[in-house]
Amino acid sequence: MPSKAEENLPATNEGYGTREYWEQRYTVEGVGHDFDWFLKPDYLLQFFDGLTKDIDVGKDARILILGCGNSSLGEALYDAGWRNLVNIDYSKAVIEQMIERHGETRPQMKWLEMDVLDLKFEQEFDLVVDKATMDAMLTTKGDPWNPPQKDIDMCTKEVDEGLRVLRKQLGSKFVYWSFGQPHFRKRFFINRAGWKYSQKSVGPEDGFEYFQYLLEWEEVVA
């Protein structure tokens, strides 16, 4: 029997990149449902120690999760001690559901309806996290080597916005986990002044290969 997530697939892959699809899907799935495309939160937790160890406030680092959906990543992080979390998504339905689910039991964690391309913050975060949100933007049918300019512009803007709201100090990072291989994804991260780029393969040994893309603030020498 197919899961709720499988029952609510879009008519075409391009549907993953539309607000209308996600609003409809989350409305149908309801408040008790959670879904992670890949790299389950219990696997990803091991990386957050390294991502926050050189931030001066450690586990009190202010973390922004882009396109949170109904993933259980925020819940897992909160329960593991990272409490200063802000989760955003452009689906009103899913944000209302996540507030209902976590508002009382995890009161320090915030849920806001917001577009990743238009963040309503300034330089206030230590870590920005994208887990597959950019992947949903890159689902237009065609040549993956030459995506439509609108898709390139959206993904570039997402990273622009994420970097804009990060504090410009040592330890600040933008991390992106993706199924997209580096020759399709690194274009959005390389050659950004003040930011050191790195990438690596991740994923459980008995599973598929995924990729981590990381930008870290570094001192600008005049």
C-alpha cells in the first residue's frame, strides 16, 4: 500500500517547485505526518557537532532551516540540545501544522511562513541549513547540464539570501545536503567573496551517495 507521500506525488516533477503543490500536499497529509526525502535526521545529527563546534556559543548557535516542510530534522535537533532554531517554509498549511505539533512541547523552536528567496531577517544566524530545498527547485524537465535560467536565478538567490542573513564572523556556515552531484550544484556556491567552499560525499554506508556543500565565513584580508 502506498504511503501518503507516495499518494500525493505531483503530476510532473516540475510540480515539486511550486507552492501550490506543497500547499495541497501538506493539507492532505495533515498534522500527524512527517517526511524526509533522504538522509534521515538521526543520521544527520552527527554532522551538527562539527558544524557548530567553532561557533562561540556552541549549541546555542542560532540556526535557520530553509524549506523545513514536515521534516523531523528540527525536532531531532531540538531534542539533542540545539534549541535556538528557526524553521521556515512558504506553505502556510505546514507551518500551522508544525506549530500545532511542537508549539507546547518545544516552545523555543520557531516556525514561520516565509519564502527562502525573500528572507525577513538581517545578519542574525550562525548556521543556515538547506536539506533538499534547492533540489525541489531544480526539477524542470530538460538538460541537467543547462537548466533554465529561471531555475539558476532562483537557486542563486536562495544562496544569496542565506549568506546575507548569516553573521559575518568565524564559525558562520551555510550547509546544503543534496542528491545532486557537484557538477550540477557547485555553480551556486563557488566564487563567493569571503566564503570558503568545500564539498564531500555523505550517506550511510549501505545506502545511496549524497553530497554536502558547505560555505564557511573566513577572514577577509585587505
